[in-house]
Amino acid sequence: MTPIQRFRLSLLLFVLLIGGGTLGYMEIEGWGWLDALFMTVITLSTVGYQTVHPLDRSGIFFTMGLIVVGVGTLGYAIATLSETILEGHLQNFWGGRKMERTIDKMEHQVIICGFGRIGSLTVPALHAQGIPFVVVEENPDLVKEILDLKYPVVIGNATEEGVLKKAGIDRASALLVTLSSRVADAAYIVMSTRIDHPGLTIIAVASDSRTEAKLLRAGASKVVSPFILGSHRMVMALTQPTLLDVMDVVSGRDGMGLSFEELVIPEESAFCDHSIAEIAKKYGFRSHIIAIRPSGGKNFVLPTAQSVLRGNDQVVLIGSRDEIARIRELMDRSGEKA
């Protein structure tokens, strides 16, 4: 039981004592409720006032018992309150309430299950990009670390019913399951979430190819294996070191101000039904479209200058962040023709 819970219990006992003492004096002494309540309060507080009315033998014994029990309960309440304040539990309690309200107001957030090796690297990247997120973690040490970083967190095991709901799974845009060392838990979270939220993007981490296959069958949208990615990078470092350097520069937050970006062309966009060459000429693009996934298709195709863009096509660009932001703004315009 936490100090906050013990303090709540002691307050509840004290309230029950006041109610029991009041009823006791009314029953034993035949007093009115106000006199009985006043006698109970001065007895429990040990202020030393004289009795409201003379007590008979039963009333004396009842008063002695009330003093013993009341002083013990009051002492326990004071001790738990002191512990709560000294150890910062009260501040954490009110901070937790504030965090709950913050999470309740979130929309389209990403929920990260686990703040281990992968989660602790994923969360700062989301924070840096301004993407709203909530971490779900049950390890007390990791929870403390998350709170120290002032990240929103729900304390609990994501496999337990109600924990993901507290994180706002009904309003989330994606779920990241980073429990690579707990395959059974990860598979259960993916499967149960897919059943309840069939349209949600679920990305899971796998330690090997067998786990990857299980998570995909459980309903994951995508599965990422750090070990497989690491092996690919090692081979690239050996055979294509310059290409690897370029990829690191572009994917890094500060490298040359360049970035990869994936955009979806709105149906009424000014870019619709025009070739890349026509759009580039009109708007003076300084970014490059390096891949297109046609609407409804599964595979990306390499574009040419004559490739025509359609509504709901997915395009992958490389360019400066400012230029990509400008393209995004232009792409969202409707009623204009390139």
C-alpha cells in the first residue's frame, strides 16, 4: 500500500470514529446529535474541555476507549502525512492527476509500450519532432526516469485491461510495441489491440525473423527488427560506406538541414493530374521526388519527369526541411492548377 493510500485509509478511519463516537454518545447517554458530536470532537482532539453533560459509568468507559483508539488513529494519520510530504508522494500524486488530465485531452497521440532499450530511444525522437505521445511502463525505476524527463506516462502493464484505455488508445494515431524481450506480451498487445481497433497503425519490435512473423500474424502493421537493420548497416558500412554516410546525414536531425519525407497527395490538390516536370517548373522545386506509391498500390515506383501525380498517391521526397514544408503547403491547396 502506497503512503497516499495509507493516508486516505487513516482519514477514513478518523471520519468513521467521529461518526461512531457521535452515535455512541447519543445511544449511551441519550444526548442530542450536536452535543454528542461536540463531545466526540473534543475527546478525539484531547483538548481537555470538561464534559458536555455528566457521564454515567458506561459513558466513562466509552470515552476512554474512544480516546485510545482516536489518538492511535490520529497519530497514524500524522505519521503517514509526514511520510507522504517528506518523500514527495503528495507532489507526485497531484502531478499524476495533472498528467491524467493532460493525457485525457490528447488526440492523435502515439502510444509507446515500454521504455526499454528501444523505447527510450524512440521517445526523444518523437518529442524532437513535436509528435504527441504517451508512454506505458510498469517498471518503477523507468517510470521515475520518464517523470524526470517530464514525458507523459501511464503506469501499468499494457496487457492489463484498461491500461491502454488510460493512455487514450481510442484517440491514438499509432501504437508502438517495443517489448522485444517479452514476445508473448508483445503478441498479446498487438492481437488484442488489432481486434478492438482494426484501423490503427501498430508497429512492433522483433528480436528475430520468427518473432517478426508471429507479430505480423497477430496483426502488426509493420515489424521492425533492430538486429536485422543493424546487420544491413554493417554490410553497407563495408560495401557502400559513402551511401551509408549520406543516409545518416539525411536521416539525422541536424545533418545539412536535409530530410526524407513521405507525403500523401490530397484528392483536390493542385498537384493532381500534372507531371512532376510541370509542377517543378511552376513552383520551382528544389526537392526531389525519389519514389511514388500509386493510390491503392503496394509497391513504390521510381518516377521520371513525366510521371503524373494522382490524388492519394504517396510520394517520398528528399530536400531541405523548409522546402518540404513549402511543398506540403502547396500540395494542400485546392482549386488551383499547376
